[in-house]
Amino acid sequence: MRFATRALGVAVGSAALLAVGLTPAVAEDGHVYVRVLTYPSGGTSGGESDADLNFTAARSVTYNNWTINDTCPGDGYRVIARARALLSNGNYANGTWHEDDGTCESDDWGPYSGRELNTSANIVKAGVQVCVDLGAELKCNTTFRDNPHT
């Protein structure tokens, strides 16, 4: 009887961990969010971008509900973002740059859906790169999700 009670306790505990999501990381489609700040000393100026990723194959990912936002207070710099993927050969594949071409008070770029990134090599992980265009250089940050097909 002790064994049965202990086994039941382990089963219940395991089910509880699964219910709250304390499981090993599993690659899956889903949401990505990334933010970059203009000034490292603080403040909220910069930009952010987010999208829902749908990995359709080992070499293809679709971006849905994708937005880019220039965050306030206004710093006078434009915010750009692009789709970005790490490939199995160690190289990166990049989509076209998109811009929130207004001020921080303007509407976001997007949301856009059905934007695809197709590559000639397997995609290990894909995500969004957002940058503040400082003129002489870009200040960027990137967030990725693993591809469940690779």
C-alpha cells in the first residue's frame, strides 16, 4: 500500500508541474517580443516589436500579427525591425527592414500577417530584430523561438 500511495503522489505531483508549465523547454510556434532602448542610462525611448511565429517547415516561418512601435518619449531616431533566422550552417537569414515611420505618438507599423521568411538552409530558430537607427550605427536587440521542425 505504501508503494501505491507513493506512486500516486509522484503522478499527482508530475501532473501539477505539467499544469503550471514547469516542463523542459519544448520548441513550438508562438509569440516573440523584443525591445531596444536608445539610451543605456535609463528611460523608455527606443523601440519594440512583436509577432506570432508559425514554423511551417524546416526552412520556412510565417510572421502574423507583427507590429513595430517607436516608444516614447521621442528621441528623434527612427525604429526599424526585420525578420531574422539563425540557419543550421551558422549564417543568418534576414527579411526586409520595416519602419514605424511616425513619431512615438503615431500608430504602430502593422499589425501585418502572412509575412514569410523562406531560406535555403534549415532554420534553427527565428525571431524579430528591432533597432534604433542612430545614423552612424544601429542599436539592436533580437528575440528568437526554436524551430520544432529542425
